[in-house]
Amino acid sequence: MAKTKTKEKEVKVNKRAVKIHEKHLKELQGIVNTINAIQFNVGKMEIQKLTALDEIQKYQRKVAEMQELLVREYGSYDVSLEDGTINWPETKKSKENEK
């Protein structure tokens, strides 16, 4: 009878096996298939993340272009998104009211 040592205990092996039991093979295949599926899904999520980050950059460029337009047209891009009111600094507001 052969003995095989693992880290914590000694396992007795009656004979040298050629194949593992079908039950163990199925369980191992299931575990490996699950790992592969998870890795595939992580890859898909990374692609979705990169696509979303590209979209954010695209819209950030559009915001910068819009800010340039607002500065050319109105002298400021500090605008309320609720009603379009330009948020002038206090000094400009008082000068505008004097006119």
C-alpha cells in the first residue's frame, strides 16, 4: 500500500489509478467551466467599461465645445442648467444693472 502526504494529513492509496472517477471528473469539469464562464463575463464587462469610458470622453469633448460657443456668444459658460440663466460674477452683475 502506497502513502501520499499532503500538507496536513497522510492519505493511503491502495493502487495507482489510471483515471479519476467519473463523479470527480464531472465535478472538476463543472468547476473549470464555471471559472471560464466568469472570466469570459469579466472580459465582456471590461469591454463595456471601455466603451462607456469612450462615450464619457466623447461627451466631455462636446461640453468643452459648447463652453467655447457660450463664451463666444455670451461671454461666459457659467450657466444654470435649469433655466439657462448666466451666473455672472457679482462685479459684472452690478455693472450690467447700472446700464
